[in-house]
Amino acid sequence: MAKCLCMHSTACRNRFSMKSPFAVPSSRLPRPAALALVLAFTLGSGSAWTQGSSDTPALGTSPQALVEYARQRNPGFAAARAEASAAYERVTPAGALPDPTLEVELMDATNTMNGRPASLLPGQVGETRYRITQPLPGWGKRDLAVKAAEAQATQADAMRDAAWAELAAKIETLWLRYYAADRERVLNREGLTLLQSLEELALARYALGLLPQQAVLRMQREITSQRLALVEVEQRRKGLATGLNGLLGRAHDAPLAAPADPPLLPEGLAPGALFEAAAGTNPEVQVAANDIDVARAGRERTYRDRLPDFAVGVTNNRPYEGKSSWDVMFEVMIPLQQSSRRAREREAEYMLMAAEARREDARARASGELGTAWSMYAQGRETLRLLEHTLLPQAQATRDASQAALSSGKVDFDSVIEAERQLIDIRTQRLKAELDTRLALTEIKKLTGDLK
């Protein structure tokens, strides 16, 4: 033992005595500097370890984190947000006065009256006139323009919210499918592990002549089928992860964490309150309602066009030889084109009627879609209750009984395989029912405007 320890210490001395190209001779490194270098490496390693052990939740564990990420990174929603901001910037110019105009008029540019050569320079002609004109909209037209621009900005907000609700619903839907694929993969792996253990037992019995070859072959076929199902669900899980990354504005192969269990399904969903919310706070209904405000503001502006517009101006007259003088101009637009004006008024009325009809259509569609989603949710809740409290316990008891009977030689492997297959099918059916129920709940939240 002492010899081994001596050899080990000698090897350690030889190893540490090897010269490194980055080594500093001890004679050239003062002791305080060496201590500072050791402390720097120690603190740096500790900092790196702290950063690596951060407890920040990984992206993909819950749909809420994905939705918040998409709120900042999704390009489509960024475009809708920018359009809404641009609509608000149009409010101030809508109520502003038109820009004035400046005119320079050269009277007698040929200088016929004074016998000089023709000229196009101000002050070198018979008379130069400088005129500034300011158009003035009729009474109340600027206020109505501001009102119409505000209505359009509010409509842009509603369209942005509708786009966001659609995007959030897509993200949550894809995440739920991603979650179901991940759980289905776990179930398939558990089933494959059990079948492989049964295969070992079957091969052992077959070697002893206690089991026919057909039972072993069927067991291997079941294992192959289970592996194929596992490959299919893994590829589906990867495809769903790619789709989620696309909605988040990330690279298609960006990693996503394994999904965590979603919260429990709510118990007390009142249909009456849901239908009332769908009629009032549904994003599409909100867009249609704001479209009515826009159409109403447009109609008021059209009727206000019956009043004339005005313009005022000031002119400075400067003759070549003589005193300057000032003129004041007042201009009125004469509303003579009554036929075209009445056509525009009828158009505004029809546009308002169309907007009101679109709102009612949006309410009817929201109510119909909510009825379908509510029916699917209620059906899914009942299906889950039957599966969890009746079929699944029965299948588990049947599987356990068949395995116990196999140990005592009372049943064959076919019965055990069939019991295990039924348990896997019922677990998969329960997972599918949970997915359908949660998808229906997501649709309900989208239709009632609960996805913010």
C-alpha cells in the first residue's frame, strides 16, 4: 500500500512538473500577485457556475411564457401594433388647417405699357403681386375630421386586439398539441419497456419449451408496432415544436423545454355568462362595433359637406413705378353639385347599414362557434370523468390480474399482451379526450375575449 501511494505521489510530481507554454516561473511571480490570480480564477468560476444554475423557467414549459414571448417577438403582431400606433398619429393632422398657399403674379410681363423689354423677374414688370391664401374648412368640419380619425384609431386598436387573440389562441393550441405529443411519447415508452420485459420472459420460457414460437413472434410484432408508434409521435412532437418556434419568431430548430402539466380544468363555467361575453367582448364583435363608429363619423362628415368651405387671402401689389397697395380676398365655395353630394350621402348611409349588419353577423357567428365549443367542452369533461373513474381503473386491474395469472401459469401471453394493449389504448384515449377538452376551452376563451 505504501508503495502504491509513493508511486502515485511521484506521478503527481511528474505531471505537475511539466512545463506549460502559459506557465509563469515562480521566481517571476510575486506571492501577492499569485494570490490575486487564484482569487480571480475562483471568482470567475463561481460566477459562471451561478449563471449556469439559474432557476429561470425554460421557454416551452407553459403556454403563458410562449404568449408573452410572442407579444414582443412575433412579426405579425408587431405590424398590427405599429399600424395601431400609426392610426393614432393621424388624429392630430386630421384637425389641422390646410397649409396656406403663396402666389406671385407678374402683371404685364411683356412691359407693353412702359416700352421696356419683357421680363420674368419680380419688380421688373409692370406690376408684381404677392398673394397669401389660407383655406378654411366649413363650421365643424375639422372637429368631425378629428372624430373620424379617433374612430379609425379605436378600430385599429380593436383589429390589433383581434389579431393578438387569434395569435394567442394559435400558440396555446399548438402548445396543447405539443403537450399531448410529449405525454403520448411517455406512454409509448412505458408500454415499450413493459413489452420488452415480457419479451425476455417469453424467450426464457420458449428456451425451456414452455411457450410456443407463435407467442414469441406475436410479442416481437407488438414491440415493433410500439416502436413505430413511438417514432411517429416523436416526429409529430418535433413538427409541433417547429410550428411553435415559427409563431414565436424564432429559428425553426430552436430548443423548447418539455411541457409541464397545465392547470386543472375549470369546473363552474356558466353558459349564460359566456354567451353574454361573446356578444359583447368578442374581438371580432369589437372590430365590427368600431366599424359602426367609423361609418357613423363618415356619414356626419358627408352631411356636413352641404356647408361651404372658405378661403381668405392678402395681396401685396407692387407696380414698377408707383406706390404699393394691399388687397384683401374672401372666397366661398358654392355647393352646386347636388347630385354627386346626394350620392355620397346615400353611400354613407349604406356603409352604416353594412357596418351594423356586420356587427350582428359577428355576434351570430360568435354565438354559434361558442355553442359548438361549449358542447365539445361539456362532452370532454364527461368523457374524462368516465375514463378516469371507470375505464382506466378497470383496465389497470385487468392488466395486473393478467400478469399475476401469468406468473401462476393460469393464462397465456396473449391475454397479458391484450390487457396491456387495452390499457395503452385507454390511456391514449384519455389523453386525446383531455386534449380535445382543453382545445375547446381555448376556443371558448378566444370567443369570449379572455385571451389578452
